[in-house]
Amino acid sequence: MSRSKLFVMVLVLILVWVAFTQIRMLDGKGIDAAKAAALQQIENPETAKFENLQEVQHGKMSVVCGQYLVKDADGNYGYPRDFVVEIYQDEEPRFSEAGNDVAQYCHVSGDAS
């Protein structure tokens, strides 16, 4: 194999790698913003674990739905709590645990209690 072909193959591999890593970084921005907004609002944020995070576009707004768990005073994780974060460009994300906000944007499983 000639040096020029090897160079082109290496260059293509590098470009593909960069493209995939950048796409992943772009996809994670909304989720990272949602986690940061949630951590500012919840009790015991240092113990928070996030689950079932999903980002959906609603027009000019991005919405992240998910659940979080935090440790109680005894050091045990409680039940998952549903939340939603609305993210508008050039505005602070809006965190909510209100049932009507979660129901508006997120597919929630479980009973209606």
C-alpha cells in the first residue's frame, strides 16, 4: 500500500472519529443543561442519580424528561421522581416536578395516584 493511500485512510478514520464524537457532544448539551438545572432545585443534590433521561424538540424549545433519585437522611435512595426541564435558547432552563408539566411533555408510566 502506498504512503498516500495510507495517509488518506488515516485521515478518513480521524475525520469519522471527530464527527461521531462531536455529534455525541451536541446530543448531550440539553441533557447536561437539564441535569444542572435539576441539581440546583432538588434536595441532597450531591447524592442525585439520574435515570431515563430523554430529550425531545418541541418547536424552538428542547425538553428533557427523566427521573432522579436522592438519598434520604438514613443514606437510602428513595423512589424515582419524575421531572421535566424546558430549555429555550439564550434562557435559563426551567426545572419542574409538577405533574401537569411532566404529563404535558413526557410519557410517564405508573398509576395516576
